[in-house]
Amino acid sequence: MAGACDFRLASDRAVFGITPAKIGIVYPLSGIERLVRLAGPGAAKYLLFSGDFVPAEQALRLGLVERVIPQADFWTDVASFARRLAGRSQLSLQAMKELVDTIAAGGQGAGGRDAVELTSRRWQQEMAAAADPVIGVRAFLAKEEPVFTWTGRDRTAWDSTPQGSTRQNGSLTDNATQEEAP
């Protein structure tokens, strides 16, 4: 489950284990794919085959976590990190999350590499229409903390809409056939 998170912070006392071989099950493909992307094929096989638990420092070396924090400071550091992210431009964070996820998927799915380019163009257009870049540059030049204003918008018109389709009155329409999709 942690593999589905954008990033993982762990206490120095945390242990990680992936135990399907201990209980005779096969993990769903999506979980195995995430593990291979995070840790690589060799580490994924080691973890899946052995069912061994690994301490936080080893999990860090394997790419399962991005940061190990001493237990005594864990919740303070996590709260500080969350506040820092909350103060960043949500436009930037959402755009970069979608772009990184699309690139990490290899631009797979509808459109391949075109999906990455399309995603980038959409976010560049959103940025051009937003106040956050002006707010950020002004604050930077004034050596002040920015107070960003972008909170998103009703993105259903362009979020998760397959290429060659549009949304009309909340319904997904395939432009090639002009039939409503469920």
C-alpha cells in the first residue's frame, strides 16, 4: 500500500515486509509493478520471494522510502514537511505530480509519448492563466514568503478525458462516434 504513495517517510524504527510467499498468494499486478519501479527487479524479487522484513535504513537503500527520521522527531518533522508543502504553489505541485506520474508510466496508455506532451501543454496553459507565477516571482524578488492563490478549478473538462474525447454536460463523448460513454 505504501508503494502507491507519492513519497514515503519512515521512522528509524519502521520495518517493511512484503509477504505473499509466506501465505501462498500472488500480489495484484499493480502492486508488483509499483514495487519494481521503486526498488528495481532484483530488490523486488528478493522482497517478494523471501518475505523478509527489512529495517528502515535498508528500505531507504532499496528505494522503498525517501527519508528516514529519528523516532523522537518523526511527527514533528512530518508536520513541518506537510506545512511546507501546504505553503507551496498547489498549481506547481499538482502539475508536477501529474507530469512525474505520466513520465514514470513511460507515457504509456492512450497516446504514449503524446500523453506526456499533452499533459505538459495543459499545465503550461493553466500556469499562463494563473496568478501563482506572478505571486511567486514577486515574493522571491522581495525576499518574502509567497501566498499562492491557485486552488484548482473544475478540471473534469480536461482531467482524465481520453484523447479524442470531450466532456459535454458531464458526459464523456467519443468524438469519432459521437456516442455517449457510460
